Amino acid sequence: MTSMHRREFIRQAGLSAAVLPFIVGLPSLALAAPARPRQRLIVIFSPNGTIPPAFWPDEVGRDFALKPILTPLASFKDRLLLLQGVSNKVRGDGDGHMRGMSCLLTGIELLPGNIQGGGKSIPAGWASGISIDQEIKNFFQRSETTRTRFGSLEFGVGVQDRADPWTRMSYAGSGQPVAPISDPYQMHEKIYGQMKDRESLRSVLDPLKAELARVRQMISAEDRRVLEEHEVLVRQLEREIADHASQTLREGPPVIERGVADQNDNVPRLSRMQIDLLVNSFVNDMARVATLQYTKSVGGARMNWLDITDGHHGLSHEPDTDLVAQAKLIKINTWFAGEVRYLADKLAATPEPGGDGSMLDHTLIVWTNELGKGNTHTLDNLPFLLLGGGFGFAMGRALKFEKIPHNRLHLALAHAVGHRLTTFGKAELCSGGPLALS
Amino acid sequence: MSLTNHQRLVLALGLIALGFVVACSGPAARGPVAGKKIFSQQCADCHGDHGQGVEGKYKDALYGDWALPQLTRYIAKNMPDDHPASLSATEAGTVATYVYEAFYSRAAQVRNHPARVELAHLTNRQYAVTVADLLRQFAEPDAPAPTSQGLNATYYSTAVRGRFDATKITHTGIDAELNFTFTAGSEARRRAGGTADFSVQWRGAITADETGDYEFVVRTPNSVRAWINSEPVEPVLDINVSTPENPDHRVTLRLLGGRSYPIGIDYWALPEKAGSPVTPALALRWKPPRGSERPIPARNLLPATPKPTFVVTTRFPADDSSQGYERSISVSKAWDEATTNAAFEVANHVVKKIDRFAGTRPADAARAQKIEAFAAKFVAAAFRRPLAADETQRIVTDLLRAAPEEAAGLRRVVLLALKSPQFLYVGLPAANSEDMRTAARLSFALWDSAPDRELAQAAAAGRLRTRAEIAAQASRLLADPRAPAKLREFFFHWLQLRFVDDLRKDATLYPDFTPELVDDLRTSLGLFVDGVVWSEASDFRELLRADYLVANERLAKFYGLPPPPPGEFARVATPAGQRAGVLTHPYLLAALSYKTSSSPIHRGVFLTRSIVGRALKPPPMAQVFDEASFEPGMTMREKVVRLTRSENCQGCHAVINPLGFSLEWYDATGRFRTEENGRPIDAASDYVVDENEKMRFGSARDVAEFAIASEHANHAFIEQLFHHLVKQPLMAYGPDTIVDLRNSFIASGYNLKKLMADIATLSALPGARPALSAVTPPHSP
């Protein structure tokens, strides 16, 4: 099926099938300084709500102190934008976790469906609209100057092989969830498989030419014409591969650890492998949009590496008075913040290809969650943390809003890349327009 | 080919007459020097020194099948173009004889362009089938297919997604068609135990009639997992979330016709909560190539468990069909790229299942050796012969050793094997493999695939050298399902029905002529042809004479025939004299019609070319068939007569029209009729056989009897079949071959299987090709 996908991509990208598959695959590597500075978006998801007192600063404005969960991000404090008071106000079928997850980036109701959530909720299906990451990806892909090979890449860490509204936040359209790839080897193959193909093909060309020459000797002069033409084609292929070899990636594929199974206890290693791949794909301009999804809504990862043996979701249901559970949850969320920091560090340490500053200056990270708080299942005060640059937002601030719909944040993201939508998701939730963040 | 779409009709006019066939009885040569002189003085300016044509003057080459007297008369009357009739009778005769013998006649054409067996690479069909069989041979063979229909079903009174509880089985049995709505209290729900939640497993096989892309649709508002031509762990649909508004889950798979593929469906229905819009239901549907979407009929479902078949999805550029059959005697950039992409598809598949193919596992100490052994076997199978020791070294060992790890090495071996000429070209010579070449010629002729193990073993043992040995293997190969799969394409090709895309008719006139009915017609024709060809008698004459239709209830109702058993296609008798086999099959008749009326010209051209075997050159001019230009109330026959009455038209239409008119008994949908617009059908006319003979044709049956008896028509059919099977020009096998084949065919009682076996045997024979009758004594009819 790989080849089908490949063809599908080519078709979508509007390229001729004649250049399949060895010609495509590498971005335009000249990477001359673009007319408009490059903009990239990364959405990171971690599940089951945050611990508000350990997350939200007490102060508003530029002068604020980081709470425990965000301490790993201290060095990026002046590049952070904390948005308290942003709510997922989408209602309708499905339970809180389902809507929390599948309406998080779509801002629109779930379709009727067969998935029964918790409590007395009405069963529901997929989200009924596109998600903001895919909307922006499509916007980028429509223009010659911002188009990339993939447009977007969806990374997962420990998501598990299950498809339901609790496990999907990206949607290509109504009822069309985009599955994150949790297996870094699969992602590696997706991004760099064609290079491997080219290498395999190159390695058989000499023996192939020898076979053709050998066979040519055995057949009649009349039939030889066909084989001679065939040999010309093989030499042509060889030249094409050689031409390609001269085009090198800006940065080669990352060397990733072998044999790391997609299992709970490997989540820390898988996380770093995925982040390495993500940054590498951006360096090589394979995509300008990415999502990085840690487990799923109701995710029950057991973070043994933090000496926490309870499942994450179970812990998140414990009352505020359970201080042991609170401490564990803070530890868990702090660990997620540390992964965000690893990503930010990598981006900050990488010069923007052909441009000014670092890649972080041109990349906005949005870290969020499907719930405001685990034990109440509230969809208010979703922990929205923005980090980085390039979107024209005034960073280094903690802002506080009064339960404004998160659709307005999505509008702000779209406007920041020049995509001037009037509404996104459920139109009624867009009044007031994009959040003013600059 | 969908003629019904065309509002314009191309008519053969004018000079086409030169290209028209009649008979070949050449008179003795006289005065070649004088004839050549006249030709170069009077004709060569326009026709070229050798009658090859001159661009800007008369560009077509001069050849055709008129007899010499007719050619002489034509030249005497019409040539040279600027001074017609200026030649004396003697001069006309002399130059006509020269033209006839130098390049015009078939004998001259054969002499000037001797046919030979050319180096050919795999056709697209051969590539797909060969690759499928190549990989298939490394799996266990399937058990023989059962004759029953439907899928095995197991119902459970509980639903836990991803699981089935063997203690909760409420029903097991066979479901013929999967099209259920599990409303509370229904029979289907009762089978599931009547509980609030329930689940069902269906297991079995699906058979594809034709090669192409099949869009499968699982329609359910519940959860479902389905695998089709894959392992259960590789579902093609894994649907947890459904929505009642859009319950169709689709996947498109490419399948090869005439084969069975595993299918499995796991289905879970959770209890409907108050307020839930979900009513449990499940339907398994498909949209076959060139068909409409519909429930998968029971006759395509089997309670069997075949292994998956690898079907390559790379699209190759179309094969060369310029000679009337698909063959591959040239290479192109697009083709070379397709072979690369396809080789990667295969290599990736093999590498993904490397341990299974090599019969090993990651921890196996002997894994590298086993992979090397498998790689060598793979290459030998791809090359269709044993490898020499130095080849094994070059193609297998060296590549594996040079690679960083086994998987990468195996990928390279597969790539090289499938890019190699030994795989891509059919019948290359190689040292010590003459017997294997014979085997390959035979299996490609009958299967479009490489020899199977038994055939390869016979070749290796030197038991594939005499005609009798080869003929015995040919008979065995014909009994394998791969033979009917190949031959079905031939018969649709012969009837020019392989690519029918749009058979819609005027909805006011024919409201019941629905897409479903069109699908049924195609099925009906396929079943009819298969039924005749693969019966004991395998009688070609039955194809043209049969007075029954294979029909289901919908077809029987539409065509006014007695109903067959419910839900089945069966033979249904037609009123005496109304039908004559394929010639009157409504699928063919509807394809050779307009949206509102029959088209005697399309039908006539088809009968001329495919059934009576006369050649027509493409018409040099087109004429619009403009319905508005005729007075109301005219019959179609009257319109055609008027349109083609000029002398120029009559050169061809004297032949086309009588054949086409014989089918005027059938309307645009192929329904039998006795009148048109209130006027009785007139189907009778005189058909010009040759200079001396006319025949009265009044019905399809008259045409059928003529085609059965006519040597020329027989030859045309045999030649088409030969080309389809062998993909080389029949003439390359000697001028008498066609005569021998026909004699054997007639002596066997027009036995098609015998004819196929004869053709395959003859094409497979190494070296000289003695007369066929020498070793295959004719059967008495």
C-alpha cells in the first residue's frame, strides 16, 4: 500500500506521475531566504487535565512567576504566552473527554455515532469539522511559497492502536480523523523511505546492466534492438539517481535507536525519538505543521520512570484533597513540560535555515490538554501554553480571559499565518473574532 | 467501447472500398515488367514506388482483400485519379496484376513483411498474474474450493470490541448475502440471541470475476473490522467509530479476475441507549470494475479459506494493441519506471514478511542461510528456470553479502530479479534450459503466468519434448482456474465488450434498464460464455446458436422470459427462433445501439469484423447520423439505407448493412420485437459472400450458421484466439498452421478446449513445427 500512498501524494501535490518515485522526496534544498519569513506550528497534547494551582501563575501580565509544573520552561519564560480562561464551549453528544479531545482543535460538535462515553452521555462519533492544524496545513499547501512535501506530520507517543474520539484530535474534515503515527520507525520510513529506495536501486544497477549485456549476447540481431533500448533506459535511470545524489538533505536522517518497542515503559525514549524526527523534518522543510500527541484522552500511562505506578487517568480522578495524588499529577505534568522544553531547546539551538535567528524564532509551540482539570472534567480553563515565535504574538506574558471560546484562539492562529478566516469550527463561538495576542 | 453514447456515427465512405476483403484467388502472373512500368509512370506519384502511399497525396498503403477481377475493374474505371478510365483494358489488367502480386494481396503482404516470433516482455496482465503466482508458490496451496455459496457466520450474544466470547455463541451457519438490519424482534436479531448487545463473525472467501479495482463498502452504524485479501492482523477496514448519517466505510482493492481471496468481518453492536440514533445493521457491498455499487451477491462468496494473493497496484502504460491483441514488443521510459515501482512493491512486501517467506524467525541462528536459500529460490522462480552457479553468486550471494543487513540485502535481490530481462522477457534463451522455455511458452499461452511446480518438474525431467507430452500438460493447465480467467478476457475482447463504460438508455423509453440490470447483463454474458466453453462439449457452435439466456429474475422479467429460481442466475429458455447465442445477447445488442434505437451499422460492423472475419479499414470520412434529417415514421433500416445508398458507401455497406439488418429484431436494450414504430420488422436482405455468391440473411441465426460453416470466418476466429493466447503473429508459425488448426477444430466438433490446447501446444513446441494432424488425431464429432 506504500506505493498507493506515494501516488496519492503525488497526485495531490499536482506532480506528474512520470517523476515517480525517485525524483520526488527531497524538498527544494536551496532553502534560499523566503520572501516571507517561514512560520511553523507545533501542537502538543498531554491528557487528563492539569493541576491549576501548580500551573497557572498568580499574576497577569509580563511580570509573573512560574508555578512548579512550568519550572522546566524557566529558561524560555520570556518566550511563553499563558492563556488562562480559554474554554472549549462546544456541547452536544459525547462525554466530556470525547468532546474535550475531538473538539479541542476542531471547535465543533461531534457527529452522532456509536461510541458510548461515560455517564449518561449520548453516544457520538467523530468530530464534524476540520481541525486548526489541518486547516493551516491546507492553507500552506495551497501556496507555492509555503508548500512542503508533507504539509503536516502527526506524531504520537504511546497513543495505542485504537481509533475513537478519545484518541484523535486532528481531523482532515468532518468524520475524517487523522491518525498520529506512534511508531518512530514508521515515521522514519514515511519521511526517509524514498532515500532508502534510491539507495537500494542504485546498488543493483551495475549487476542489472551486466545482466542486460549478458542476455543481449544470446539473442538474435533483430531482437537485440529492444534490449538495447532497454539498456538506454537503465542508463537514464542511473543518471537520474546520480543527479539526485548530488542533492543532499540539509541534515541527514537522524540516527534513531534501534528496536525500541512501542510500549508504556519506553515512552520517554519514544518521546525523544519522535521529537528528534520532528525537528529533523522541519530542518529539511518536509512540513511546516506538526502535532505531537502524548497518549490520548483518558490516557492511562503508568509513568514508572517517575516512580509512579498508578495509571495517569485513574490518578486524575482523585479529589484535590488527595495530596499524594496531587503531587504525583504535578510530577507527571512537570515531566510533560520537560519534553516541551527538550523540543524548544532543540529548536532554539538550530539556526533557521536560510533565515535569521533560530528555528524557534519561526516556530510556535502550542501545548494543551483536553480538560482544564481532571477530577471535574471541566472544559473551561484549558491549559493553553504558547512558546516560541514567528506568529507576531507578544510573548513573555500571562493573560487571563473570562471563559472565552477556544475557537477565537484558533482564529488567532489562522490570522497570524495570513489565513483570514471569519469563523472557525462552530460559527456562534467565534463572535469577537480572533483573540488579540500581539 | 460505448457506441450508445455517440450521437455521431462514423460511416465508411469512398475509397475504403479498396481496403475491403473478399476472397483470394489469384490468377496467373503476366507481364510483371510491363505492369511495373505502367505503375511507376501512372500511379507511383500518388501511391509510392511500392504502393506504400505518399504523404499529401494518397497516404495509405495499397493492400486489401479484393480478388484480382474486382481490383482490375476498379482500376479500369477509376484510375488514374486525374484521367479516370484512360487505361486500355489490357493496361488495366496488367497494372492490376502487378499491384496485386507485388504488394496488394495477402500473399504479397506476407512475403513482403514476413512475420516472426519477436522478443516480447510481459504484458501488463502477465506481469500481475506472474507476480501473484510467484509469491503464492511460497505459501501452502489452498484446499479445493467448496461448491456452496455464502460466508460462515458465528453469532454471539455479547459485544466487547476486539473480542468474541466462545461461551456466548447463539448461532452458527452460512449467510448467503450480508445485508442485515438487526431491529429488535427481527429474525436476524433473534439469531444473535435477542440480547441488547451482540456480535457476529463472518469468515470465507470472495471471488472476483474480472481484474480491476474493487471498491468495497461495509455499511454499518456500529463497529466493524474487515480484512479482504489480507491477514486478519492486517485489516483493510478497522472501524470503531461510525455515524448513522454516513455509515459507509470504503476501501478500494485491486483484484485479479477468476481468483478467490480471503475475507473476514468482525462486527460488534453495543446496546442502543435511549436517545441514540443507532439501529444495528450491517451490509457488505462492492462496486466491481465497470459495475455499479450493490450488495456482494452470494455467488461471489464462498465458505472457503484461501490464502491472500499479492496483487501489484502499480499502473503500467497500456500494452500495444495495434495488431488487434495485446503484446509487448517495445520498451518505453514509462514502462521502465513502472517496472521499477512494481519491483519495489514486491520487494517491500517480501521484506515485510521476510521471516515467513524464508521460514525462519529473528532469533534463528541459521536465519542468514535460510534467507539466502529463499532468495535463490525466489530468483529461480522469477527467471522460470534453475540458476547456474555463477548466477546464484552474482544475483544472490554477492548482493546479500554487500548489504548492511539481511532485509536490505533481500530487498536488493528482489529488485534485481524483477528488473532483470530474465524475468521481464518471455522465452529468452539460456544455457541448458530449452525444456524450461517450452514450459514457459505453454504456461504463458494458457495462464499468462510462469510454469507451476508440476510443469517445471516435467520440464526438468525431460518429459516435455514430444507433442504428446506437451499436449497432455496443456490439458492439465486448461483445468486450472487460471485458464478460464485468461480466456474470459479473450471472449469479452472478441465480442468487443471488455471496456463498456456507459450503457445507459433513454430513461423515458426504457425506465427499467437500470445500472443494476446492466451489471446483470455483463454477469449473464460471462456465465453463458464460461458455461459453454468449460462444458464437456466446449462447442463453439453453441456460442453462436444457443437458444437460451443465462438470466436472474430481474433479467427474465425485463426480457419477458420465464423466471429462474430466486436469487440465482440460471438458463432460461427463449421462444423458438428468437435468440442465437452471443450474437443476440442483450448485453452485446445494447452496447451496439443508441440510447433510443438500435444501430444496424454498429451491429453490422461488429458482425463483419468479429464474426464473419472480414477486414474493414477505418473510414476516411465521417458522417453524422442526424436523427432530425429523416422524416418521422421511417424505420431505422430505411434511415440506414438512405444514408448509405451512394455507390461509394455501398463498397462496404453492401456487406455491413445486411449483417446489421439481420439484428433488427432487437431494440436498443436487446429486447426482441416484431415491429418498430408500428411497422413490421424487415430483417431480410442479401449478403454478398463473394463475386459469385449471395446469401439471404433474415436473422442472427442465419449469420451464425454462415459463420460456423465459413472457412474464412473460422480462420478469423482461430487467428484471434491464437493471438490472444500466444501474443505472437500466427503467420510466424508457418502458412499452413491456420489450416491445420481449423481442420483439427472441425474434426473435434468445434471443441474450444481442444483448439486452445492445440494452439498452446503448437506455440510451445521447440524448433520445427510439423503438421498438427501428425500427432493429434482428429476426434470424430
